[in-house]
Amino acid sequence: MTYTAGDTALARPEEVTPARPEKTRRAGWWPFIVPAAALVVAFFTVPFLLNLRFAFTDWSGYSDAIAFNGLDNFRSLVDQDILWQAIKVTLLYALLAMIIQNVFSLSMALALQRTTRTNGFFRSFFFLPVLIAPVAAGYIWGAILAPNGTLNNVISLFHDGFDYAWLGHGTSALVSLAFVDAWKWSGLITLVYIAGLNNIPESLVEAAMVDGANAWQRFWRIRFRLLAPAFTFTVVVTMLGAINAFDLVAATTRGGPGTSTMVLNIAMFNQYGGGFFGVASSLSLVVTVLVIVLGLPLIAFLRRREVEG
Amino acid sequence: MKRFRQAIAVAAVLALTACSANNSGNSGGSGSGVKADGTATVKAKELTIWSSSADAPYVRNAYKTFGEKFGVRINLVETPADDLNYIQTKWAGGDRPDLLEYHATALFWSLNPAANMIEMSNMPYVKRSGVIYDEAGSFDGKIYAAVTVGPGQFGMYYNKKVLAAAGLSAPRTYADLENICTTLKQKAPGVAPIFEAGGSQWPTQQQIIVYLASIEKAQAYTGQLLAKKATLADPAGPFVAALTQYKKLQTMGCFNKDATTAKNESSFQALADGKAALLPQNTSSLSSLKAVYGDDIAKTSAAIGWSTPSVNAPTAAWSPSYNGTWYVPKTGNADRESTALAFIQWITGDGYPAFLKETGRFAVLSGAEAQMPPGIQQEFARTYAGDKSMAFNANLVGFSAQFPVLMTGLLSGQYTPAQVGELAQKSLEQGAKAARLAGW
């Protein structure tokens, strides 16, 4: 936004100061950029460029020599049924985690929106998992979801001898992990939604009531539309966060059974452990590209929706 | 322009969240030129040792004794026993200990020993070690490891009471295993004939190693695979046959119900409680088994037996012990390198008899007599004295990175035996190329 002389029309004449020359104003912005730019260069640009280079080399622990090998790393990953499988699992996991997390969080936000003592207690209660380390959460849920774990014990009260291995079958393992991820982060996303809901003018909702809108219509046509900025933030954060999943998966299934829950970062971890650093870099590059390729259009779409909605 | 700036800013933030690999260069070690010929002396006051978090007590006692005897302060850094990434990460970043406890299998090749470790081919202990370095602790004909503890064996622990109650004896072949499974399912339906710990991934390899032991002995299967005279992907080959047999046992209901999720830690208790009859394991896990019996070896031996069934005939699949296998990395510090070599000289020389006694294992160095404790360890000695071969996967470079993953895929039904064979061959190819093996 650029201020013009007209913007100061309400000020008293003696308070009006002449605008600084355009050149001076332009020169003044850069010191504010330096800290952020330095961080981005140090922790993103340099590692990213290095990674970009190593992703196309045969760098490994077996030799000091590092040579350009074109697309060999990617070919090897395809041959070993790792690349497409890990991308597929990562995207499925991210989509599931994003949907489950947002549905849970929005529901909780609607239930806990009003600031009361009871709601305050539950907000804090549901926020507790956010404070637990993901690895610890993984171990806890690993025990809960075991065939003889707490979940099956509860189900056994209604269905005798129920001993399904939730983490022992590909589909249920992936869905279970998405639920655990939702459990872990929903408390935080709920707070974002509550803040968004509290920013909606109550007069709009009241006007809709006067016009005869029912509860669903008030939610869907007013509140949900006006939640768009919060929705943009939560969808992007949950989706891209899930694409970077590692610790929770490592602590529960280690990517198994087989490769059913092998997200890209777990595949990268395995390759790194084998001393195949170039191949691990290739997988790291895939994660980066995936985040950018998915993130930018998603943000653009959701931002447009904010305006149109 | 404004939109472009926003896009750049967003892209930078997004990429920052995605950027995860820290690819610092592997500087390697330069070495100080200290002679590794048995003439090294203690020169440093401190020694940094990377040693397994699952070390047996005798390993830690060895450090303590050496430190006290020679006035060297031991700076011990524990490395997670089942996490290769920990050492790889530190190593790739140029971090080196003075002494490294590590695998003597092909896994150590990924630390680039030629560039990063002191060659110990001329150390006095090598001549007293028999032929062990033909298959372990060496790379490209040069010896880098000091293996001081008798090898471990893959086989199966069995619950004596459970088998005896069903009128069964210890298995010798896979036909015996099928028979045990069928009989137990009839006579003791609550008992899992074989305990599988798929939730920990790595234990799933053991049944395949056990199956292939007699084939490895008969036809040197590993050598054929590395020479490209055989392939793991061969649908009629031994590897796919082993996987098919494994799947058959699972289909017959021979594994515990929670085979895909059970953890290794719970397997010993299940065996002791009689919930499982057989437990595929390595003899190195005896301390975990003993812990269930209050560290009482007599009680353990009374309840649990050891056998080494294989496809055709009993054969022990041995692998060099991680505990007590040391390397001396090149650090460039002459005093520290000399002191680390002095430790190797001491543990394989003057300190060896007491160390051997404490390990309770066979002697791997001549000149000292092992005093085997009674009980199950004598069964270990008996199976090792019989037919044996090195675990088939020990020197299949790169293979172990994916093998446990593929095995749990087989267990869960994601892959067929033939698919595992094909994918395993691909991972072997990846490792062999990385290690620049001839012909790959």
C-alpha cells in the first residue's frame, strides 16, 4: 500500500510533513530483510543447492569419490519399488491427516468457541497432546493399537476376543497413523479455528437467524465462508506438515508393514542408514519439490477462495 | 511484481519446511602414520570410544580395566544398537572416535575403511585368529577389524517343557519344523509354534538366514551371488525357496497371531511363559533371555534349549560378534591413534585370557583356553562345533538396508516371495555398485 498526500487530508496542516523522496524510502527497507534473508540462505538456500547437486551423484559412505550419475539414483529407487510407493504413501497420509485433523479441529472449535471455564478446561485438555514429543506419542499409540492393546480391550467389551492388529495391515496402519497425527495436532488447529470463529461478527449470524437460516445454513453459508483465512492456514500447515512426517511413523511402524506406511522421509532415513547418501539426497529433493508443487497451487487456490467466498 | 515477491517468499518458506537433508561432506581421516604392527604404546591420557548401547558387561569392564591399568580416561559414547543412521550421520560429518565398536560384516564397508580406518593386517593378533578374516572384518584383502569375541549363531531357542509335553524334540530340519507346528496346533492350540517379531522388522530376517545355512555350507551361495553366478530373483533359487517356506509356515498358522506387530523385546517373555515354543534368534541375545529368568543361567538352561535347524540338515549360521569387534579410525592424532592401537594389543594380548573368561564364549584367538560355563552355552558350543556356515547375508553389501522391510512386506501380504526376490536383488545391486565391487 502506498500513501499519498490525500491520505493525510484529515491531519492538521501544521502536522503535515513533506513525503520523503521515493529513493530514500526504497533504500530503507533492506535492513529489515537481512535477518530473515540470512536465515533463509543459511538454512534453506545453501542446503537446498547442495542437496540439489548431491541428488544427482553417486555419493555414498563406501567411497570418497563423488561423481555425477545423472538420474541413476531415481532409476534405482524406481527399480526397488521405493520412489512411487513412498510418494503415494506420503500423499495419501498427508491427505488423510489433513482431512481428519481439520474435521476434528473444526468440530471441537465449534463446540468450544465460547469462553467459559468448562471450555477453557477442555481447550487445555485437548492441547496436551501437542506438548508430547512425537516419538513418545508414537510409542504410546503403538501400545494402544497393539492386538492386545487398550483399544482392542475396549472393543472386546462389545465383541469378545477382538484382536485386530491395527498397525499390522497396510490400510489400517496408514489410517491409524493419520488419526494419531490428528490426535497429536488437533489441539493446536482447534485454537486457530476458535480465533477465526471469534473474528466473525456476531451481527451477521444474528441477521441470518432473523432471516430464518437454520443452524446448518448459518454454519455453512456464513461461518465457514468467513473462516476462509483460518482454513487456508490450517489446511496448508496440516497438509505440508504431514508430507514431512517422520518421527511419529518411525516410532510406531518404521514404515511397515512392508512399505505400507513408508513415507518419503522414512525411505530417506533407510537409504541414509545404508550409506547411500546420494540416493537419500534424491529422496530429500523429492520431498522439497512435492512441498513446493503442492503448496503453491494450494495456497493460491485457497487465497482466491478467501476473496471469492 | 507484488505477487511475484509473495510467491518467492512463500516458496522459500515452503522449501525451508521441506529441506531436511544435511549433506555435510565426509572429510575422512588423514592418519598420523602410527605403525599398526604391535609396537604401539599408550601415549594419550584420554580415549573416545563409540560403543554399543547394548554392550555386554564384559565389554564395558574391558574399557574400565584398560583405563585403570594404563591411566587413560575413557570417554564413552553410546551408539544405538539397532540404528545404523546414528553412526553414518556422525561419520559422514567427519566425526571420528579413537576406537569404534562396530559390525564386522559388509556393513562396515559403508564407512569407507580404506580411507578412514587404520589397516591392522600386520597386528600380531591376526596370525592367532585362524581364518575368520577371510570372511569378516576385512575389505579388499586388508584387515581393519579386531574380532575378540566368539561369533554368534543364528538358530532357534525352544521351550523344553512345551515340546516335551507334546512329545516333540528339538527341530533339525524344516520338515521337523512343519511337524512341530502341526502337532502343537493339535495338542497345544494356545501355543504359537514359532514366535515372529515383525513389529521390530529386523528379527524377520533370521528365519531366512537359518533356512539357508545348509545351502550356504553346501554351495557357498553368497559367493555365487556376489560373483553374479546366481541371483536372488531366481524363482527356482534357494532364496525364493526360503521365502516360500517362510510364507508356508505363516499360512499354516505356525506364527503368533500378532506376528506383524510383535516386538523383539516381548519375544523372550513369550518363550519363557510357554506362549511360544520356538524363537528364531541369535546366541548374542542370551543376556535378554537370561534377564527373563532373573539373570540365572542355570534356570535359563533348565527351561530353554538351542537348536540350529536348516532346510536339509542342522547347520549353524554364524556371524561375527558386534560386541568386542573394534576398529581404529584415522583421526590424525598420533598419540590417540597409538593409544587405540595399544588397547587392541592389550585386549588381544595380555588382557585376553581374563577377557575371554568373562565373555563365556569360544576363543577366537589361539593361546587362551575358553572355560565354557555349563548349560545352554555348551549347547552353543556344540552346534558351532558341528556343521556351520557364515550367515548368507553377512557380506551381501547393501542388502540389509531393505531386507527387513521386504520381509515385513512378505509377512503382511504386500509382497509375494518372487517379488521379494526381485526387489532384494535390486538392493544388492545398489550396494555392490556403491562398493564398486568388480563386475557390478
